[in-house]
Amino acid sequence: MRRLNYRLIFILLLLIGLGIGEIVRELRPSFLRPGLHLFAYVANSGDGTLSVIDLVKLSTISTLPVGARPTGLRAHPTRPEIWGLSSAEGAAWVLDAPSNRIVARVSVPAEPAALDFSPNGSHAYVVSSASDMIYAIDCSTRRIVAHARTGRRPWAVRVTPDGKLVLVSNHDDSTLSVFDAASLSLRAVIRVASQPELIAILPDASKAFITSDASNEVSVVDLKQMVLLVNLVLGGSPNALVLKPDGGELYVISTDAQGLLAINTQTNSVGDFVPLGSSPTAAVLTADAQTLFVVDSSADYVIPVQIDTRETQRTTVQWQWPRVGQSPGACVLTPGGDILLVADSGSSDVAVIRTNIPNPALVTLIPVGSTPRDLAVKIF
């Protein structure tokens, strides 16, 4: 009888192990080969920490102090590193992904506000909102190698896809500063719509689109001639910009308009309007440009939009999207598009969603630090 009991226990444990293994294989992203790691990084503005999530094990493996008011979270394009800014402490910091340690801090005076990389990953560009400056950092030595004056209160910084120009939106003097990426010499100052913020650049670096917080407009700038082409009037203040990979359309998410506006980037005109939820605030597009996932911060769910047909959850019955928390905000897709992550600033967790269509599923909610605001994903 005792031998039989041992056999039953052994069989039971074996079945449990096989079941767990099957679940792990099911949740493991299809593109992730054995030996590779897939981590998510969450900047928590409430306690000045960075949470590190293992997306295969679906758990937070580390919470690191990075400094008050972390922002500008970015995955380095070529190195196994995560970069971010501590706005209150005046620093850019670097996390080494394999060792999960902060390996460098670069002093950037007076409230660094935004960060972007050159396409080849050789340099990082950081703007300081309080000192009206831009700094170029060598990513190998982690030292500032150039700096220049911007307009008043620089808001965002973006490098053109060809790596030749650096664009800075200056919130308080309503201008766009254009710098030479190699030297940070000033190439042009272009007046745009009032209080410019977000920047999107076409893949061929021919045009830039800059949002206005005050006038509900998007400014279109010709980067070849260095002139303003037009200010496109929207139905509300733009909250997020998502550019189609081929550059043909630019999607503007507006809480005020309670929807999505599609801009034709060739004709510089506003085309379709897609009504969404009550407070759409952030969005992410799949790599095949078929589905745009839009986060509604007050309705606590994600709205999928079919790009070709402009259909949403309201018109497509089979899309029953799960709720993702109290105040969802920042969102990101894993490289293969298998997993959608949504940070919830109200409940301080991250929703992990499998994007299988037409049957998406909320896998779990992972607790992180206080008030998560920014997300990045890295494979290494």
C-alpha cells in the first residue's frame, strides 16, 4: 500500500510538472529562442524606482532605485542596456540588462526631460527643460561630448532616421530647433504652433510632425527646406502620435476628441476620424501595421482598432478586450507582438495581455513600484 501511495504521489507530481511546463511554453513568446531573455522595464514616478519584469516567468525580479521623477525610459538600439533620466536629480542613468545593475550615471544639469538615440546607438541626446540645453552623450564612454542651447523649455528630442539631424520642440517659445547630429551646430529655428510637444519624423527624414498642446494642431515641417508647411487643425488636444512603419499615415490620439484622427502624411491632410472611448491617451501599433491598440485611461480597458477597416471593439463583436486596471496609461508591445503590456498608475501594476485575435486574454497583473509611468522592453 505504501509503495502504491509513493507511485501515486510520483505520478501526481509528474502531471503537475508537465502542466506547468505546458503553461510556460504557451506563455513563452513564439519568437523567443532558448537562451534569450525577454524583460520589461517600468519607471515608477511615485517612488523613483525601476521595476524589472521577466516576461517568461511573469514576475518582477528586481526593483532598483534610479532617482526621483524617472522619465525618458528607452531601450538602447544596439547594446544590452536600458537608459533613463532622473529629472529631479539631474542625471541620465544606464542599466546593464544581463547583470541587472545600474552601471553609469551621467550628470545632466537642470531637469533632463527627454532622451533619444542615434540610429546606430553611438550617441544619446538629452534635453534639459530648466537650462534650455541639449547634450550629446557618447554611449561607449558615457561622457557628454557636445552641448548647445535650445529654445525655451525644450520638451521632446528626436533624431531623424538617417541620423543626420536632431529635432527639439521648444514648449515656451513655440519653435522647433534643428541641430546637426554630429556637431550639435544649429541648422534652423522654425516657428510652429503654440506650445509644441511631441515629434514624429517620416522614415525618409523628409518631414516632421509636431503636436501643439495649446492650439489643438499638428505642425508639418519640411526638413529639406527647413520651413513650416502647414498647421493642421484637429478636433482636440493631441495626446499621442503613432506613425505607420511605411510613413504613409500618422495616427493622433486625442482625449478631447475622444477618438483617433488619421493624417495622410503625403498630402498633409486630416482624413478619417475613429470614435473611441471616453479618455484615449496612449497607443501602440503592431509591426505589420494591422492593429492599433489604444488605451482608455478612464474606462480601464484597451480598444483594438483595425487599421484597414477602421473597425473598433464597438463595431466588431468578437473583440472582447479584457479590463486592465484603474488608470491605465503607457503601453508597449513585445517585438513579436505576442504580448501587450499596459502600466496602471492607479493600481501600480502592469497588465500582461496575450494579443491572440479574436480571443485576447489578460494573463496576469504584475505588481511594480508606485505610480508606473513609462515602459520599455529588451531582448538579450
